[in-house]
Amino acid sequence: MQTINKISNFTENKPLNKNFRYLTPEEIKRKYVSLFYDFRKRGYKLKLILLLIIIPASYKSYHEVNAFNQNQINAHSNSAMSHYTIILIAIGLTISYILIALTLNSMYFVNSKYINASKCSFKDDLFYCFKQEIPELTEYSFLQKIHPRTFYASKLFKNKYSDYNGDDWMHGCYNGIEFVLCELHVFNLFKPIFNGIFVRCIFDKLIDHQLIKLTQINNSIYPITTDFSNKYNSDIQFSNIENNLFISFSLKGYFFENEKIETINKIDKDVNMLKDIINVVKNIIDNNK
């Protein structure tokens, strides 16, 4: 495996705006819950407009088809349909259109540029919140993720993937040791390989090649990793490959998202979870320098 001695800076280093007022996790939650309901209200209105358009449009289509069919009857065409059949088709199509409109999420009717702008604003607020809550973090790019080569270089996972999804790439530095982390959801068809937060630390010297087992962590590290595992129902795995230390935190769900009201409402818990992950990383770095 090729050893990488420096973490590539492949994402913009977003400068801190001194005039920007940092939002707390609770303030972020309130802001984007309110925005989510505004979008949903707008979507409901657009859905209602669509429903009001469907009925007269269907009625007009019925008359046009009926007029065409009447011409076919007058021409003694074999393709002419009965009036009863036309009515059934018109009613069936109208009901189908109404059901489709009713089942679509109201957010589907909101212009995507507003949704995307909301997500970018949400991620910006998160970045400043991270900087306030976790000073060790220096960079953040919500569209980036750790490369699959790095993921499999850890030797923590052997199964090949069919889907490798991730986001919320973060870079940090603690006691001179650089680290990166991101959220990953890795699958082989429908079988999960890994879901959670994956971390890579780069040391300035070679460390033990052997995989570190949780039970082999020394007494000063074991309590904090055990507390994290119990608190978040997480399985933590470690590996040392040359000068790289890899840590995987298996976790359920998705984090730092604002597409659903459920994910927005737990943003404060997500930030606390990230703080706990960084604390685990810092303790492990301290005990492996």
C-alpha cells in the first residue's frame, strides 16, 4: 500500500467571517425547522393549484376526445368508442392524476434552487457551528468524502462495494497530527458493509502494523471508547497501517442533513456526537504519539 504522508487539501479552506454570528446547534435547528415548514406550506399551495388545474383540464380533454370520437362515429369508423367508455377513461385518468399529485411529497413542488440554496446555507451554518464547538476542525466540504482506496487501505473491510456514498468531509489537526473524517454508507448490493463515521489520522512516524482490537486498547483509552459505544450503540474498530491510524464508528442513520424534519430536529444530537468522536480521536492520538 502506498503511504501518504500528508493529507491532500482537495477542498476549499473556507475562511472564517469575523462578522458572522455563530449559531448554536439549537438555533440552527429552530432556523431550519421554520424554513422547512415554510417550504412545505409553499409546496402545499402549489399542489393545490395543480389539483385545481387537473379537473378542468381533464374535462376539456374529455370534450375534445368525445368530439373526435363523434366524428369517427359519423364516419362509420370501426375505431369509434362508446360514450360510456370515454367517460370511464376520462374519470380513470382524472382520478389517477389526482392520486399521483396527492401522494407526491409537497417539497417536490418547491423550486429546487430554493432547496439547494437552503442546503448550502444550512451547511455554512454548520461549519461555523463546528468551528465554535470543535476548534480542532479546520476545513469542511459537505460534497466530499474519503476515497474508497483509503477506506479499503484500512483493512477493516474486505467485501467489495456496489454503492459507496458519503459526504461531510472534514479536516482537522490536533497536537500536530492531521486527521480527516466523513460520513459513509457503503453497500454490496443491498447488504451493508459500513454505515457511520470513518476517520483517518496521519502520524509523522511509523506505528505498529497490527490491527488494534478494542479490548487491547490501554486502560486510559478503553473507558472513553466503551462510553461512546454504549451511548451511541456503536461498534468502534481500529487499524494501524504504517503511519496511518484508521478508526471506524458504525452508526445508524444519516447526520447533518436538513431534507427531513426528523434530521433537522436531531442536529444538536449530531453535533454532540461529532464532539464525542473528536474526543475519542484526540485521546487515541495522545496515546499513540
